[in-house]
Amino acid sequence: MRNILKFAPVLVAALTLLAGCGSTPLAPASRDADAKRFEPAMNSALIYIYRPTGYGGHGVSTLWVDGRLIGESLPETFFRVPVRPGRRIGSASKPVKL
């Protein structure tokens, strides 16, 4: 019993790390269809960020626009980001393998 208790913190840490390895939640089909309509938005601009399969491997990339966190992308995912018209600065973290 003592040997099992010695490894309990390691086991809890490993399970915690594994629990955090979820994927980006997908939008419902209705919201996905709305986002793909490519209609203009009143008094704003829309930025579509798409990540193809071969770009940066199969890991997760974190996306920002003007320092605002947009989300984490997986291959073949996209984000529709409404912004004010004008110049914008986008950035992404280096993909991390899952």
C-alpha cells in the first residue's frame, strides 16, 4: 500500500495532463453553415483564418488578432473573426504536436 501512495502524486499529475489534451470544440452544424455564407457585416470587416492540413504539422496553433486571443486551431479548421475596418496584425504560435 505504501508503494502505491508514493506514486499517487505522479499518477494524478499524469491524469491531469492527459485530461487537458482535448481538441478544439466544433461549432454546431447551423453555426458552421452560417459562418461559411461569406456575407458582409454592417460596420465591420470579417477575417477568415483557415489552416490547411499540411501547414505546420498536425499540432495545435494558438491564434491572435491585434493581441486578442481568437482560439486554437487544428488542421482543416477555420475561424471567422469580425473586426473594425483597417489594418490588423495577426499571429499564431508554433504548432505543438498532439
